Amino acid sequence: MALKTCARAIVCGIVVACATIASAQSVAVELDQSAGYSTEDVAAAHTKLRAFGEVLPAIRFNVTGTWGKQSEESDAFAAAYPYTDRPVVLDAYAERTFRPAGRLFGLRVGRYRTPFGISSESDQGYVGFQRNPLIRYDDFFALSSTFFEHGANVMFGAPRASLEASLGAPGDVGEHTRSTGLDTVLRGQIVAGAVIVGASYIDTRPHLPRAGADSASPFGAAGGEVEVEAREVAPGRATFGGIDVRWMRGGVQLRGEFIAGRPFDGARTRGGYVDLIVHRPFMGPITTALRAEQLTHTDAGVLMLQGERYTAATRVRLPHGFAAHVEIVHNSRALPERRATAVDMALSYSVRLE
Amino acid sequence: MSRGRVPFVVVALWSASAIFGSATARTFDLRGTVSAGGRPEPDAVVWLDAPDADGPRSDKPVVLDQRSLGFFPRVLAVRAGTTVDLPNNDRVFHNVFSFHDGKRFDLGVYPVGMTKQVRFDKPGLSRIFCNIHPNMAAYVKAVDSPYFAVSDRDGRFTIAAVPEGTYSYHAWRPGRQDLTGSAALNPDRLLALQWR
């Protein structure tokens, strides 16, 4: 509790400091709005406000607030945003990057996304996919795109080979959150020609349903009893290792991420995805993407969840900050509470004020 | 004339040309202003027609920086044939591309600290975007001249080392037709360009 209070105080301090200092510096404010409908009978709307810039010549800040609402809980349209039906702060950090003699050293302090694998909001949310990968949705006992850290993140190395370490406490948003405690994330990355390879490791606390949100359990259970049950069956620590690979040339990107680990004592989750993202120059404002993914979760050696999903997605950048997104999702093996095939459609608008 | 004297004559003519040429081609820094609707116009590209001129040269790399989820500068003017560095100085990946009238390319994603290069080999306007961050946008205007500049936030510009003479001039800014005209330029002349 003390750690959480301390972390909140740090975040608030950074936000206030940024707001104060930034009034005389280079600051941009970005407003994103989106609305979507899925044939899974899910409608969603989302607003995001982000302030970022340089508070001093070399110190940058990023504060992002968001509000999102879905007609019912789903991973549809959740690639970049949580849908909490209340305003929440996502990022709130200050960072500085040093480049001594071609080396790289970066320090980030505050509240930031858990730097495991292909984790950036921009990596997941703006290339056409409207849904998180299965291994990034918090219903499926892997990791979640709504994981955040309160702490410090250090990156060092060189542009072609770097290491990143984060030490902090979980500060998740969304329906399923990790309990508080010390949280360690390590990540290494190598760039070789057109290939970028990363390896990540996380040692953290298991994530659990929030009280009153248990109807979202993938096992279909509901009610407060499940909260107790979940806490009983999610003891110990959560540890995951992962590898991510990107290759790109001439507007064609092939990328994938594979993770395996223990969401809590006695359980195993492993899975991954492969994306083909095509944006050749002749395609102009159109980006197309294909994804194949798989996830398996066992508890005490018993298969509890197994899913395979295939996605075809397109994003079209329209004039004046608008973008249209359409994707077709097909589940080849039963995922709980999912239709075999669904179509997601969304329209988004983004504007920046400087 | 014997064959042995030919090189001597060529060298002598070249030397004379260089000496007298440099004496007659007096250069100066051309200053001017750009406005639109009576207000100073920042980020306007101004250039003079001089496709065959050598012009001033610089060893400094031409950079279109990516930082704080933006391109800096937002309008970059280069001479056609210039190679531009596009470093990523953000801790997120960027994916720079251009698909409009000028240079067409997609650099793919690359991380912090890395630099990719693009050669703008023909005159024209290239609109630069990031395929990940929808609000990142910039213009690269490649011109067939060594004499060009981009106006500052007060609408002022300076074109360095312009030889005195009469030139056709051009001005471009996002969303407007090019301004063109002709003027005799000398150190006493302030070039004032105006969109109505």
C-alpha cells in the first residue's frame, strides 16, 4: 500500500511539474477520438488526450489521459486503449536520452507501459489491428497491453544493441490488474540489417480480476465468489520470457512475438503471433495486415484454454486526421464468449495542437 | 600550334576565367520576407532559378529529425540530389514514408538512435509521414537551385552567397499556389513576397 501511495505521489508530482515547467516550453497536445462497432454486438467509443514535449532542452515528458466505454467487455477495439468507463491516466513520465560518442543511454521515470516485447501502444494500435494479440489481452492469463509500471526505466547500449531494465510497481488500468509489489522487467534488443530481434523477461505479481468485474472470466464464472477463488488459485509470482522479431523491407513488415511462462504458481501460458503488415509506397494511405496467433493456458497440468485466431485488417488514412479501420477476425478454436467470425469497423480522428 | 602547347593554353584560359569570373560574380546574402494576408508566413520555401549554378556547399548533413513524435523541421528545403538523414530520436519506433508527388519511399520501422537516409534526386514536393503516428507530418521541397531558404517564424529568410543579377524567384508554402516572379537582386534589395 505504501509503495502504491508513493508511486501515485511520484506520478502526481511529475504531472504537476511538467504542467508548470511546460507552460514556457515546447509542448504539443494531441486529441484522439474513435468509435467502432463489431458484429460481436460490441460498440465502443474512446477519447484520448495526450500532452507531450520538452520541458527543458533535453528532458521530455508524456502525459496521456483516456476515457473509453464499451457496450460490453470485449477485446474488440482494445488494441491501444482500455475501456474503463471512467477517466484514467495511462502514461505520465519524464525521460532523458543521452548519446555520448554514439552510445545510447536513456532514463525514464514515472508511469509507463511495461516494456516487455512489442509493447508500445503505437506498435499495436495504429497499424490496422483493432484487437490486442491473444497474449496481450488480460482475460487470457498471459500479459496485457493495460500493464503499466510506476518506477524507473534505464536503457543503455548502442542503437544496434541495447538493454533496458525497469524496476517498479504495477500500475495497471482496465478490468484485471496485478496486485502491488516489486516488479522487474528486462529487455535486450539487437538490430542487424533489416532485422530487429528482442528478448524480454518479466518477474511480477499475478494479475487478478477487479472486484465486481468477474463476469469477464474466460471460464464463464460470475459473482464475488470467483474473486476469492481467483485469488486462491493465483498465488506466487508471475514470470514470463519472450522473443520478438521484426523484419522489414520496402514497406513490407513481418513481425512476431512468442512468450511462455507462469501466470501464477502451478499454471503455464504460452503463445504468440505472426503479423504481415504491408504498406508499399504505391498503396498510398492504405495499410493492410494479416495476423495468425495462438495461445494455450494450463492449470495444474489441465488444459484450460486454447485459442487460435486469424485476422485480416485494413487501415485507410483519410484527409483531415480521419482514419477508417476494418478487420475480419476468425477463431478457429473456441475462445470463450467469442463468435467464430467477427467484423470490426472503426472510425478515428486525431488532431494535434502545438 | 604544336601539340605540346595545348595544355598550357587551356590552363591559362581556365585561370583567366577563374580570376575574372570571381571578380565579376559578386555575391551577397539575399534577405527578404514572406507574408500571407498581411501576416508573416513561416515555413515558406523561397528559391531562385539557377539550375546550373554551383552555389554554396556545406559539409553539414541535412537532417529531418524525428523527436517528440514530430518531424523537425516541419518544412525542409534541399537542392535536388541531396541525401537527407532521418534519425529516430524518440524511444518509440517510427516508420517514415512518402507516397505523394515527390520521392516515394517507405523506410520501415527503426528504433531510437538509428538513422536512415533518403536521396531526393528530383525537384518536387514530398509529403513525409509516419505510418505509426498519424499526426507526424513534414514537407521536403527539393529545388533545382543552390539558392533557397525557408522563412522563419517571423516570415524572414536569408539566401546565402547569391551572385548579383536578375533572377526568376519562386515561393511555396503548404496549401498555396507557388508565387513566381522576376527581380534584379543586389545587396540593397529586400525581396518581399506576399500571398494575398
